[in-house]
Amino acid sequence: MSKNKECYFCANNLEVDYKDVRTLRKFMNFYMKILSGKRTGVCSWHQRKLTIAVKRARVVALLSATHK
């Protein structure tokens, strides 16, 4: 039996922001791939926002696209 994870952003009343790199890194693995919502416990609404924010941060070079 797995317990239901509560959405990090809903629980803490936060908005997803592409400039907040420290928070975005929590939802990425070592290879800088975005983890699934099932694995992180983020709701689908915030998972979509998170994906857009990570992609924006990569374009603006706040996050790297690879782990090197």
C-alpha cells in the first residue's frame, strides 16, 4: 500500500516560478530530466506548470539541459 503524496505546491501555497531554480531542481533527477508527477506527488495542474517553468529556465540558461 502506498500513501498518497500531497502536492508540494498546493500544500505550501506556492506558485511555480522558472527563476526559482532551487525548487525546480527538487523535481529533476541527476540527468536533469523532469520526474513524473506520479513519482514526485505533484498534482497534474502543477506538473504542467512545472514542465513549462523548467523549459523556460533551460532557455534562459538558469538550468542546464544535461548533468555535465
